[in-house]
Amino acid sequence: MVQKNSDNHFDVLIVGAGISGIGSAHHLKEQCPSKTFCILEGLESFGGTWLMHKYPGIRSDSDMFSFGYRFKPWTGKPVASGAEILNYLNEVIQDSQLEEHIRYSHKILSANWCNQKKLWTLTAINKVTDEEIRFTSNFLWMCQGYYKHSEGYTPEWPDMGKYQGTIVHPQTWPEDLDYQGKKVVIIGSGATAATLAPKLAEDCEHVTVLQRSPTYFLPRDNESLLANQLRDLDVDDAVVHDIVRRSVLKDQRDIVNLSEKEPELVKQELLNGVKSILGEDYDIDKHFTPKYRPWRQRIAVVPGGDLFHGIKAGKASMVTDEIEGFTEKGLQLKSGENLEADIIVTATGFNLCVLGDIEFSVDGELQDFSKALSYRGIMYTGLPNMAWVMGYFRAAWTLRVDLIGDFVCRLLNHMDKKSAKVVTPVVPEEDRDMKLLPWSDPKDFNPSYLTRSMHLLPKRGEKPEWQLTQDFWSEREELPKVDLDDAAFEYEYQ
């Protein structure tokens, strides 16, 4: 049964009630108070990643002074648990009175733009009632994230069917999984593996982290001395948040710049941090020295250096090798070594999906996003009245949620002033011979989940405005100055 209801029309539809959707809704309500809006969320509650991921020890891999919103002070420790982040998001929802605008358990099947009506029509399934419901809106704000919640990425290794133990992906962690006293192997070298290993080591017999190649980590105390000092002086939380945020962002900018200019210096500093815990005799070169320069992939913070202290205490160990295949009792490695395990955790990343794997069409004609061109990684050629929140990978994702929130709200207000009904990004005539490039430059940023799915993503152009930059520090200056009457914006008035 299809439900048709005039109450299902809104000025703006926001897709996703995770960290992007909640932040975007706050900005819309603050900066465009006359706009009606609705947030459609496929899960049963808010939080997105922080609701879905239930593996032991889940936490942020960057500090909350930059991962938190600029408008909502963070008052806890720099690296937060998943539960603390959910609580923070709940406070934003309550403070901004967003709850009445959210419709949970609504899985979106398709989105169609009608040029005649100048409307988006979204078809969704209410997963509680099984009703098919249609929503219409003048503007569509995609905040659904960038990976599939339903399944994580697990490579196919030989003889996986032979294994007699339990294989689990962190993204779909069973709540009843018993790892007490068990031998656990975690396959992976990223932030998830570094988070899981010390937590599991508290209760299991032993944890082995098996990686094909090393990654960079930053062990540091989970304290902000600057925040503590300001709080001791009874400085208001909002002021503390702003000052510490500025300090963190300056440090991040300096490190990113230094990583490009003097990569060996940054590399040695990162390795020295690991060596300070594991000691001179540990094989840092083999297990913690990547082949790429710092910041070509994300650097995860390890609060208190817990992963390395677990290794030092003998509760956890690192193995750098490749998998030959599975055996009944564990893994056969290419070096000839066998790893026995009761549980194998495939912390091997996720599957990127473009715009929530929703079927997009214009006047009923299906759209191929890989053929679209990205305007600043926010809007896309051929798609009217639509924005997509794609955050930063190098810096905190949420920094771009705030910047795009400002940009979209400014665009909506500009359209109202012009009495424009439609805006579509178009390549100006003088730039139509511009060379088209992949979504991102692998020499600049090349995590596996991105390189695996590059063919699905929109293109970028040679000119800066047709690219998604990973540079928050330039974007925070440039986006507010974008001329919304530039030739890159085509408006319709009827």
C-alpha cells in the first residue's frame, strides 16, 4: 500500500540521522528558520555509524574537539567512546528540538527529480509497518554517509569454508559473542583493529593482530592539558571548546603540511611514539613502519597507547604477513606460519556506497553518478536542488558538516531572494574541454575502500571548484566567499 499524504511534502528532505544529518538539520533550523524539513533515517534510532557499530571498545579515532560540532561544546576527554558520542548527538537533538522532525525506520528506495513539478519524490518503506510512503521536497540534502551499513568488506580467502571457528566482521558484531578465554586473530591494521585489540585482550587468552602491511598510529594521553587548564580557571564550556578546537586544528594543519614537506621527520616522530612504549628491541620497522608517507592514509589516535601496552604486556601481538588460506583451526600464512584462532575478526574495512545505493533518476531516467562532475564535492552536474555531505578523511568528518551546512543554507536563502526554484551546477562553456579526473588523487589519499570503489564515484575537474579538497583550512576561507551567481550555478525561476 502506498501512503499519499500532503503532510509528506517539505521544503527540504534530509537523508540520514547520523552525525551529518543531525548537524545539517541544526544549521538548517538556525539559518533557514522558515523552511519546513524532515529527516528520513533507515535505522531505528539516530547515530548512524555510532548506532550500528557495537564492537567492544568502539571509540572515535580523532579528538572530539574537532570531531564534535563547532556549535556544541565537548566537555569530555578528547577521544570518546561510542556511547559518549551517541549521548552527545542526543543532546544536540534535544537542544535543537529535532526529534519531531525525524522519521526513523524509513528505508529509501528511490529518488526522482521531476523537471515539470520541480520536485524531488522519494519512495521509502516504513520498516515497522511495511508501508510504501512517498515524500516530496523542493531540495534534497543527502547525509547518509559513504559506506554500506548492512555489510562490511571481507576479502575472499582460499578455504574459508574449512575453518571450524567463528568469523565476525566488526561492523556486524554479534552482541552474544563470547570471547572469554579464547584465542582471537584480528585481520587488519587500521583504527578498528587498534581499538578492538586492547579491549579484547582484557578477557581473551590472547589477541593477534594480523596485518598485510603496517599503518601509522599516534599514541598519546587521552587528556587535553589546555582544556583542563581552562576549565580549572572556570572558563565557559563554549569558550573552552572554541579555543581548544582552534589549537587542535592548528596542530593538525601544521602536521599535514609538515608531512608533505618533511615526511621523514614526521615519520620518525610517529615511530618514536611507538618505540617509547615498545622499546628499542621491538621490530618497529617490520610491524609499524608503513611504505607510504604520513597522511596518505588516516592516522589513528591510540589513547594512552593501549594497543602498544597490550603488546608489551604479552596480551597482544602483531604479525605482518599475508594469508595463504584458512585451515580448520585458523590461518596458514605465506611465510609458512600457522595462526590458531577460536575467533577470527575481519577488520578489513567497509564497502563504499554512493549516495546510499538509492536509485536516483531525473524525469524517470536513471542517473549514473560516475558520469557526473562534482562541484566542490557538494553538488553534482545533472542533479538539480541536491547536496551531498562528504566529509574530510584527513581531518574530522564533522568539520565539513559545519562548512557544507553554512554553504547549503546560504544557497537556499540566496534562491529565495532571487525567487529561484531550481539550482543545478553546470560547467561553464569556457571550461567544457577541462580534463576529467578520478574522484581523488591516489598519490594524495589512497585508502583501500576508496581505491576499490573509485569507478563508482563522480569525476573531478582540473579547476579547484570542480574538486573535493581534503584541505579544511583552505575551504573554511573559500566556501563562505563562493559567488552564488557564478556561471557554475544555473537557476530556474518558474
